[in-house]
Amino acid sequence: MVLIKTMMQQLRKPRGGQVLVMFALLIVVLIGIVALSIDLGITYSQRRAMQNAADAAALGGAYQLAGAVGSSSSGGIVFSVADQDVRATVQSYINKNKGWQPAAASYQLPASNPCGASAGSYCLQYLDVNGNVIANSPTSNGAVPSNTSMVRVATGVNFSTLFAPLIGVNKMTATARATAQISPAQKPQYPEGPTWPMTRWDQGTGITAPAANQKCPQPAVFWAGSSSYNTGVTGQWKELIYFGRKSAYDNTTSSGITSNHDQLITQYGSGTYPNGQPVDPYAGNPPANLTGQDVQSQLEYWFKYGWNGKLHPGTYLAPPGPSQGGGNAEPGAWTPGGAYGDKVETIQGNMGNNMSAAMQYFVEHHVAGADTCGDLAGLQPVNYAIVPMYLWNPSSAETWVSNGNPPYFKQSNSNINRVTLKRWVYFKFYDSVQSFPNGSGGGCGGQASGNSVICGYFVSDPVDGPPTGGSSSPPSPDANVVHLVN
């Protein structure tokens, strides 16, 4: 009984100091938890921001390549942008999508990243269609590898913690990577944007591949003042075409045109240009002839502002002969947008140099981007415009037999007056007189100012839509779609 009483007395003694010690210990633990929660939250948000930046950069770089695919002379693909152009695009997308900047942020990848210790703020890699790494950027020759099908980007940020130093954690790192694939897609029936009144016979090849020490393919040249500028397998385009509604060839007699029919064009140009000039001043009557001078002013408008009609390429349809009514029997079996390609009448005379200023105006007012492949030295980005161009079927050349009874078109490779359009392609035309910061300037090495040189590349069309051919197909020179693969 005495023992129990003694124990009860001991229990009644005050112990307030122990509670204070326990509270102090719990406060330290709680502060640590709060510190970790805040800094881990910041790390998570930075991880999400880095993933957004990596996704955007990979898609941006892949999209740039998707619109720069061309056919090489050997039948493969080649890109009309340099590695440094893709790097600039990737860096731009990272900068725009990396989100808010935490304290003492340093956008630097760990040395263990795929590109090594010298990667800097991001790592850019080119992969083949199977996902194998072909090359890290910057590439050894400055070119984008020709068998590139994917673009992979890794990026990261190292930043100071706010409360975690209380538990000995001063820095945290957030990294992310993304891969975007370029896959072939269905080419649209009609291109976007206005076209120019010139065409070239379809050679079946696109642009030449870059040499081992070149960053870019050799550009094709248009309207060169000298044959020495005729570089690239596409050569010079000297076929001007007539976009007027009314055919300039029909029932021609010694007294001139007595009647006329519509050209075999799917959709004629319409409306007016900024100065009030009609897009088609020949909607009612054709020009007197197509030797050049009589349509020169309208040609300049078509180049300067572009032509807004629609042309449908397709297979060749032989024209009606004299026994079938000649020119009066047009259009025959041809229908707008049908299986047979539109037929356009050609303009006689070499007027390419006369049109270069109008072409230059169009490029300056329709800038779609800039890259260093427009500078033959490969140093400065040059502005360019994208223009849809039409190629004609080499076996479709026709001449007008004005002394026939009645007059008619017939298939002939001499004195070509009309051709059938076979397919359309996009062409990247560079600003040939753009000034550079160092005082030099001009696409094609600045030769245009003295020689009326207009140059560029055939390029593919980046489209929205499902890929064709599956994930194992490389990019197409015609049209491509871009999508993230992880």
C-alpha cells in the first residue's frame, strides 16, 4: 500500500520541460517536410516546363525539316536547311517554352546527357527511321544527315533551392527529352497560296545532294543572266505561261482571232490587285498574241502579287484534231479537276530577266522564314518565300496549227504553244537582295543585284493529317506530317 502511494505521488510531479523538447523536435521535422514540399513542388513544375520546352523544340525542329525535304540526284532525300538552322529553331522553342525562371537558374544539362559535357543548355540528335542515333548536333560537316527521320531534344535546368538548404540540399536539377518523327503524308490536291506564271518540264529529280564539305545542297537558279549560274539539276526555268481565261489560239485567220474558247484551267483567277488591276484582264477577250510584249505588264502583276486561281495537274489528253473540229472542239474529254491535267498556253520570248524585280517584290512581301542555305557562304540567314510551282508533262507539248482547216493544236516538241500540267511542287525562293549586317548580302551570294539571279530549292509540304506508309517510312519530298513518338 505504501509502495502504491509513493508511485502515485511521483506521477503527479510536473513535467512541462519534456513537452517543450518534443515540440522543438517536431518543429524541425515539420520545417524539413515543408521545405522539401516547396522545393519538390518547384522541381516538379520545372520538370513540366522542361518537358514542354523539349516537346516544342523537337516538334519545331522536325517541322522545319518536314518542309525542307527534297529529292537528291541519286534518288534519296536531302534537306535544304543546315544543322545550324535547326539548332537556331530548337533554341528558340526552348526559350519560348521554358516557363518561369527559378532562383539562380542555370540552363545546363548534366555531363551525363547523350551529347556529352559540351552540350550546354540542350542536346539535339538526328535519328533514322528505326530510332537509331545518326549524329549529334553540331554535325561534323554542318549538314543535316540525309537519312534523318526523327529529331530528339533534351534540355534541363539547374536551380537553387529555397528551404532545402536547411537539410543540406542546395541545388536541384530538372531535365526532360522528347523525340518527334517526320512521316510521309498525303499531298493535298491543291497547294496553298498564289502561284507564278512559269513552269518547267518535269525531269523527275529535285535538288542535288550537298558535297562532303557543304552544309547545303547546290541551289537551282531561275532567270540567271548568265549560263554560269545554271547550277543544280533543275536548271533554269524559261517557260512563261499565260493565265488568262480566254485562249489566245482559236480560229486564227489573216484578220486575226475571230472567235475564242476558254483555256482548259480548273479555276480562273478573279478579283483585283491592290492598284485596281484585274487579276484576269482577259476574261472577255484574249491578248492579240503571246509573244511577250503584249502580256508583259500583266505577267509582272502575276509575278508581283501572285495568281489566285486553281490548276489541276494530271495525265495528258491528246487535243482534238482538225477532223474533230480543231480548236472549236475544245475541251473534248477534259473536265475541270478531272483525270486529265489542265492545259496552259505558253508565252514566247525570253523575258525572265524582265520578271526578276516582280519576283523579288513577291518574296519580300511573303516571307515564310529564313535559313543559311540561301547564303552560298552559309553564314547568314536569308529570308525566303514558299511558292507553289507546276511541272509539265514532257510528252504533252503542243503547237498551234493556225493554217489548219479549222485551226487546231497538235502534239509537237517544236514551237511549243501549250503544255499539260503533270504535278505541283513547292519552291523556296530566297530574297536575292537582302542586306546582311556586315554590309554584304543577297541570296545566291548576292549575285542577283547585278545578274537578275533568283535561286532556291524544291521543298516538301508540312501538312496536318495521318501519316501514310507507317512509322517505318522515311520523309517524303512531297508532303510530311510531324508527331511526337515519346
